[in-house]
Amino acid sequence: MTLSPLDIQPVVEAAIAATATARIGPGRYARWIGTLKKNSPAIDDLNPYGCADAANILYTLGHFPREDEERAASISVIQSLQNAATGLFSEDTHHPYHVTAHCVAALELFDARPIHPLIELRTLDAPGALEDFLDGLNWAEGPWEASHQGAGIYAAKVLCEESDSEWEERYFSWLWQQADPQTGLWRRGRLFTPESKPLFHHLAGSFHYLFNHEYARRPQRYPARLIDLCLEIRTKNLWPPLGTEISFSDIDWVYCLTRSLRQCSHRGEEARQILSSFADQFCGFLLDRINTMPVPFDDIHLLFGSLCALAELQTALPGHLTTRKPLRLVLDRRPFI
């Protein structure tokens, strides 16, 4: 399949400009800018996601800080947001385990770690505690939100080197046993109950466990079934927001499809054609925002999600999406977004 080049450098430039607007000082970033900030005067400017995602965005776009002073400031600011008593990071919009994993993952880009140990997560080291924790997550009614916890604990502990090989083996063994043979998603037995959310919620949740598997070079149990599901979601428009908003939904879907294709050749040509069609729609949506809106990106965290989707698409569709510097997906370096 030969693809015509599509120049998305304007998206890169707009993302760089948005990140610069969010900058308060060395290593210090807000999360919201433009109208969102104007309409929310109570929002504190300095934000863990603003700081972490500025680092994520600049890494993705090939503009990561090179100056020692800026790098040191970025590390220091993120480290300062940690609660010394619990070892966790916090922000109002996400569970502390998500914020913690996100900040720890951002520090890893600088080859740095938090100052304090992840004290609260030590409770998961006791025999059976990890399995009980995973089993107790809300897999049916809140799989998307619950995955922030179930995936976050792994990423945070592994990146801080506060887990051992036995704990990690237990983590992946539990997930292997709980994979659903019909869809390839997590968790079997919780996907089709009366209380269950629509399947895309389960795919978005499974995405978080999948990037942990990818980081650890672990196999999927049912990659062909996950390919089938991803293609069905797109062809039947089971999640209309795909390609039409600034969010993480697109990287959730794209990554589940592309990484499953790496593990098996099931419906490969069809999948690549659908990815190409999706890339055209998504990039058209982004370019239209840039051309028509004074502030096309007003949430740095959600902007990062969209850039992740572009980075994965650029790799999956060689020659189709062009930028002056190749985009780099942070998940290819470490887990968690």
C-alpha cells in the first residue's frame, strides 16, 4: 500500500506554541490555557500534568530540553509536587495512582526519579495483596478509570525500582489469566454484564495494561481478537469521538490495533487501510482547528494524548505523516501516559 505524504508540521508548531504559552518559568507549567483558563480563575497555574506533559510533549516533538539549567529545573519542580508522607502525587482530575505514574514517567525522560519512596504502594507487596487489589477494581462499570490504578501501580513501582521480578511476574500472570478470549480485552467475565460500560471503555482501559505489556516485552494472549474488535469499532462507528476531538481516545484505539498487528498478521492489509483512512480524518481535524481557532489546544494534557496518536500513526504508516523531526512515542521508552 503506497501512501501520499501528508504534512503535519503545522500541528507540531501549534503544539510547541501551546506548550510555550503554558510555561510559567523554568520547569514550571500550567495545564490549561486560553478559554479554559480564563473561565476557571480558581485553577492553580502550576499543575502536575502541565509540568509532566510539557516534558512529554517536548520529547515527542524532538524539542526536549538540552540546557542543564532547564533540565534541572524541570526535575526539581516535578519532584517538589510529591507528598513525602505517602510518596504519591495528586491532582483533582485523576486518581493519585495515575498522577503518580504520570509524574514518575515524566521524570524518567530526564533519567531522574522522585525524591521519596512510594510508601503507600508498599501495601501491594504483601502476599496476595496485588491480586486482591486487581480483583477489586471496578472492571464492569468503570474500566477506563480503574485502569489508571491497575496500570499506574505497575509503571510507578517499576520505574522507581520498587518492585522485584517475582512481583512483576505475579502482575502479568494475573492479567494473562483474566484476558477475554472473545475480544482480547481485560477483564473476562466483566465485559458483557448488565452493568458493563460500552466496549470502547473496556478497550481504553485495556490500552493501559497493554502498554505495560509492551514495555515488559510480554505477549498478548489474544491479539487477533483485539484486531477484530478495533476494526469493528471503526467500521461500525461504535465510538463516534474517534478522530474528532483532542483526547486520549485516539491513541487508545490506534495503539491497541498497531501493537496487536505486531504480534500477528491477522487482517493486516485491511487494518493498515483503515489506519490510513483514520489518519487522514484525524489530521484533517487537527489542521482545521489550527487554521480556524485562535487557541486550538487549551489543555496540555489532552494535547499530549493527541500527539501520542500522531506519533504511533507516523510509525505505523511509513511515509504518510511527515514532520521535520520524526515524532517519538514516549511509550517506546517507558510505560504510562
